[in-house]
Amino acid sequence: TQLLEQSPQFLSIQEGENLTVYCNSSSVFSSLQWYRQEPGEGPVLLVTVVTGGEVKKLKRLTFQFGDARKDSSLHITAAQPGDTGLYLCAGARGGGSNYKLTFGKGTLLTVNP
Amino acid sequence: EPEVTQTPSHQVTQMGQEVILRCVPISNHLYFYWYRQILGQKVEFLVSFYNNEISEKSEIFDDQFSVERPDGSNFTLKIRSTKLEDSAMYFCASSRILAGGGDTQYFGPGTRLTVL
């Protein structure tokens, strides 16, 4: 069974602070996707990382895929109240299980004004 | 920008009844998926579908579940005899190529199923 562990589970910070969310597994993933989910809505894609060591930036968000493709991180610089939400990582494997994503439980971020 | 759509947004049904959840995937995508999310829990894979047949299914996807692509645009999930524990958000997703090939799955807004 592939597991993706996200940490922290909850994070409450003040506007302007920086934060990092982690996604770890003992399994190797072919790709890893980060989503943001609002209550009662579907996951909205933020980024897909594919290559070990890859770094992608989306405005104030920086995503990194670990060299061994077992872990990933999301760093937010100067967080804003609009960044509040549930951040999910989801990994895909090649071979026989390449049709599905395995999701972490998510990190619920609250940015206070 | 193309998006995955789902109907209805909310379905309330009695235990034992059949429900059909509908999805319209992104038009040039070839792979289709259903996931579910029980309240407070993580998103779980149910089934993937390609070339008019199931590619992979989870242990959750038992004989009570079925999927179909009845025409060139719709993708449906049927639950034959709903149970209380089927209450969840059901998400449809689609992708151009396989997730394991590094492609991205795009999710719909979900259908909230409530079984009474």
C-alpha cells in the first residue's frame, strides 16, 4: 500500500509569514501533483512535478520534488489570507498502478490577517 | 479553459436506491476516473476507464458500482443499491495520458451523495 504522509496536518500563521508543507512517502512516484481544495469543492490543480530534484514556481508558491522522487515540498512566501485552504499532494506510480493517484490527507492552512 | 463538469451537485437518496452520477470530462482527454471523499477523510481512488473499459479499480469498487461512457461526452458512475456508507463527495477526473506517465488529472467540482 502506497502512503503519502503530509505534514503538518494543520497550520495557522499570520499574514506575511513564510511556510513549508511536506509530503513524504517510502514509495517512488513517477509524478506528484499538488492540489488546493476549498470546502465542498473539487481539488484544483496547482502544479505537477515529474523529474527528481525539479523545482517549479507559481508566483509565491515554490514546489520541489525530491531527488529520489519519494517526497515533495510546497513553500509559500509572504502568505496572504487568500492562501487559506486545504493543500493536497497526490502521487502517481508507473507500471501496473499508473492509472490512479494516491492522495495525502492534506494540510489545512489558515492565514490570519 | 476547458473543465470537468459534474451533475448533480447534490443527490439525496434512500438506502437501497440506485443512483447515477454524471460527468463530462475535458473533450480531448482519453482517461477518466472516479474518486470519492468521505467527510473529513482523504480522497480515495475508485476506478479508471480507458478505451471503453475499466483499466484499474480499487477494493472499494465492488459489484454495486459500475461505470459507463454511454456517448462521446458523458461518463457515469452507477451505484446499484446505495448504503449509508456510500455517503461522500464523488469526484470525476480526466487526463490526456496516464498519471504514471507524468500527466495531470483534472477534477470536477464533485457530487455530494447523501444516503438516508
